Amino acid sequence: MLQQADYLEIDRYLDGVMTDDELMAFEIKVKENETWRRALEKQQAKQLLHRHAFEKRMANRNKEPERRSDRLMPQLMISIAIGACILASLLFLSPWKKNIYLQFSSVEMALPDTASILQQQAAKAFNRRHFKEALQLLDKQLAQFPSDTLSLLYKGVSLMELDSLASARKLLQSVYAEEQATLRYEAAFYMALTYERQHNSPQAISWLVKVPQTAPNYGKAQQMLHELR
């Protein structure tokens, strides 16, 4: 259950008074926590209702004589319709569109049929966003198979999600350096995300353009490029 201080934090988000770091931390929290997400939606809805109530009071205070009331009703209906559209955009678009990193960082660890037991356990933890647990399992896998590019890639992504960006980049660059690796351009994409997490769009773009048209993730890379430019 959220406390009063939590709702004050939500109000600061809705009022647009958070710093960039506070904004990133808040949006990650909303993305990963259903309770926070629902609380945000309720607060957004309350703000909209309060706005409508205020507008209605002002309209009643300033409205013309009763003989002109029929002409006011269509305007009120239009205002309500516009408000509904605003609410929909707040609920379904606003939390994610404000941060490009959040738009593109959601990913599941996909495994081949030949995946080991450790990789399967790591994928289960990773897909539940238990990144510390996933790291421990991936380290065990890499202790046995140091050149396992799949485990190296998702260890890098896990470190990125835990904000260990320098360590993440070191691993992702090692995967990208393997010219024959099938995951090479996935590594380039996540390199871009490590920079976008810090709002360093030029560096992010420099990695996205490395993804060729023949790569499976070319469309995703182009979509992120479009958002950044």
C-alpha cells in the first residue's frame, strides 16, 4: 500500500516538477510495479475530473440567460470529449513516451532449444526482471562456457538494467567484436540503450547506425533512430 509521501511523489510527476534523474527513477518504478502504475492512473483521472469540475463551475458562473442554454450544451459535450481523449493519452501513452529508454528496454531473454539448465533458470529470473538473480546464474554459466555469447549478451543487458553501465558496455562490446556472432547487432542495439539511459542521444545514434538492413533487429533500431532524431 502506498503512503502519503508516495502520492506526493506522483503529484510532483504529474505537475512536471521532477528533475531528469527523478523522472527516470519514477518511470522505471511505475513500469515495474503494478501498484504504482494503478496509483498513477487514478491520480491522473482525479486531476482530469477536478479540471472538469472547475471548468463546469466557471461555465455556470458565467453562463448567459436560460434562453441561450441550448447553445452551451454542445460546447460542454465537446469539452468532455476532448477531456476523455486527454485522459486516454495520459493513461496509455504518457508514462512511456516521455522516456525513450523505457520504450525500447523491455525485452525477454529468448533461448534456443539447446539452452542449458542454468540458461533456462537465468531466463526465468531475467523475464521476471529479477536481474541480480539472473546475473548470478549467468555467471555460473559463463564460468563453464566463457565464450557463450548469449549469456554474455544478457549479462550485459542485466547490468544495464541495474545501472552498471560501464560494466554492461564492456560485455556488450565484446559480443559486438565477434564478427561471426549471430547476436552482434543485438549487442549494438543495447549499447545504444546504455547511452540513451544517460540521455546521450548522439552516442546512442552512433551505435544504432551500425545495425545493417540485413540484421533481424534492423526495424527496431530504425524505430529508435526515428524517435531520437
